[in-house]
Amino acid sequence: MCYNCKGEGHMSKQCTKPRRKRDAEWFKDKVLLVQAQANGQVLQEEELKILADPGTPESSSNQIVITNNAAYQADDLDAYDS
């Protein structure tokens, strides 16, 4: 089963249709896969790839971490001086 188009007979790597949007249905599928894995069900390779995909580009998550760290350090400098 293709997870991009929900079609039968091919895998998502072979799909010619555009990638599936990360919408409510995508998140519901991801929750169902997590629940299945928690219940001890063995997942296929394609299902494991969906679970491994965080849903955010790595560069944007890195920017958030850098911004948060910089704000944290600047706010707490006075606490160490006293």
C-alpha cells in the first residue's frame, strides 16, 4: 500500500503522484502506527519510515533551538552575578 496516495499495488517510493500533505489524516495514521507498535505488532519498513519522520525540516528545528538557547542564556546572566 502506498502511503502517499493510499493506492494499492505499489510502494511510496514508486508513486508518481505528489507526496501526501501532513494534515489531520497523516497525523491520525501516525498515531495508529504508534499504537500498533505499542501493542507489539511488527511494522513494515514503510510504516517505520512514517514513524521516524518528525514532520519538520531539520533546519527549522535547529533555528528554534538556537533561538531558545540564546534567550535562556541572556535572561539568566544576572542570576550568576549575585
